[in-house]
Amino acid sequence: MHTAYITHPACLKHDMGADHPESPARMHAIEDQLIASGLLDFLSSHEAPQASKAALARVHAIEYIEWIFSQSPSAGMVDLDGDTLMNPYSLNAALHAAGAVIKGVDLVMSGQAQNAFCNIRPPGHHAGRSRASGFCIFNNVAVAAAYALEHHGLQRVAIADFDVHHGDGTEEIFHDDPRVMLCSTFRHHYYPYCGADSGNDHIINVPLAAGSSGVEFRAAVTEQWLPALARFQPQLLLISAGFDAHWEDDMGGLALREADYFWVTERLKCIAKQYANDRIVSALEGGYALHALGRSVMAHIKSLSEL
């Protein structure tokens, strides 16, 4: 199976300070693991373009986009929401992060790749229509979903989000758009303190209690995600791939392991094979225990690439 690996060096220059967990070291940890395993040699590497303002405006208010551009500092840091900061390189990084997932959509829709993984930052799933939040500036996966609907003429796009935190920005953007299904597992009650009771027929939220392991996670996917996805029959599957539910990630409080990430990717591949011509684009969200992050992404990509 042909898997594209999409990234950009600009994403490494977004730096929110030495003590911030969402650091450039996350991307290095992933790539170092892929190099050490030999897996990177078997992937098709691509450099991410910048997303245009028009692409961003499909999911973000134009006033918000212009505000983000205006906040980009020439020096120092600007604090957007208490957790999310911009340095002089952050805007460029955010544009390339969103552009990477668009590139992934183009590659799988054109048949140049069957699936893709985007090693990018800043992450995206907390960014709402008009707000930065939770380390996120633009909602990368949402931008890609809207692009796929408009540019490629799709009617049904699904997003699977297994980050430890609920993708509240993604839910806000698509809550009233039945063309996009969001399937989300997350620890609850936990940041961003929502999602447990806000779903609908195309927003499938499955809160997990603190300490939940792969047993509870696999049950949630099997009993709630997979039947919903089968009913929906997505033509493209996007993944908000957060790895902070790993047991080694002390920010998360769940207890998933690499085998769980391999397992869920296998299940999602079955859905994509049945309904979406194998088309999957996965984008990095959370994951802050660096060694666990590298191993977990490697398991995820091993499943995607069948290597």
C-alpha cells in the first residue's frame, strides 16, 4: 500500500518556549523513529504547501483569519488564548500545517497515494470557527474536509479523532453539516470540558473515564464508531491522530498502547476499503511523551502502509 508522508521544515520553527509541551521535538521524535526503523525509506515524502486564505475561510471566519495574520509578531511572542502562542514563524507553520492535509487529500483523491500521514504542527482540532485554542491556530483536518467537499465534489467525509482531548473545534465547525461525520473518543471530564452530551446523528462522541485502557477504547470504536461509519459510508476518511491517550503520556490520563493505535488504524482501514476506495489522510494532533509518540506513530504508519 502506497503511503505518503507529508511535512514541512517551517513547522519546526513554531516554538512556544522551552517549557511548552507542544514543541518541535515532537516532530523530531516521530521522524527519528521512522528513520531508525527503516520505515521512512518506504514512504513517499512530500513537502507541504501553504494553505490559502480561501481554503481557511471554508471553515474559519474571515475576520478570525485576518486577526491571526495581524497578530503574527515580528519578534517575541504573542499569546492567543493562554495556551497558544505565536512567534515570528508560527503563522507560516500554521499555513503549512493546514496545507499538508490539503496536499494529502489531493494525493489520495488523484490516486497518487492510497493514504497519507501528515507530520505537522501546530495541531488543529481545538481551533474553532473564530478562535484559537488548546495549542491550535487553524483546524487542519476541518480545512481538509471542507476542501474535499468543495474541490473534489465529495458528498460524505468522515473524521476519526482518537486524541485524549475532545476535538471541540472540529465539532463546532461541522455540528450542523451532515456531510461530515465526526467520531471522537476522549477523556471526560477533562479539557476542553465538553463533548459528552453535544453529539447528534453525525457527531459520534464517546467519552472515556480517566484511566481507561485499550479495552474501553476498543469497545467504544467497535460498538459506536464502526456502526455509525458503516451507516454513513464515507467517501474519504480523515484522522485527527492524537497520541496523548498513551499510558506514558502524563498529560492524558488514559492508558492506550501502541497496539491500540495499530488496531484502530486497521479498523479504520476496513471502513475506508469498503466505502472510500482506501482513501485515508491522517494528521498529527496531540502526543507529548516523546518516546511513546514516536513508537505510536510508527505503529499507526505501519498499519497504513502495511509494512
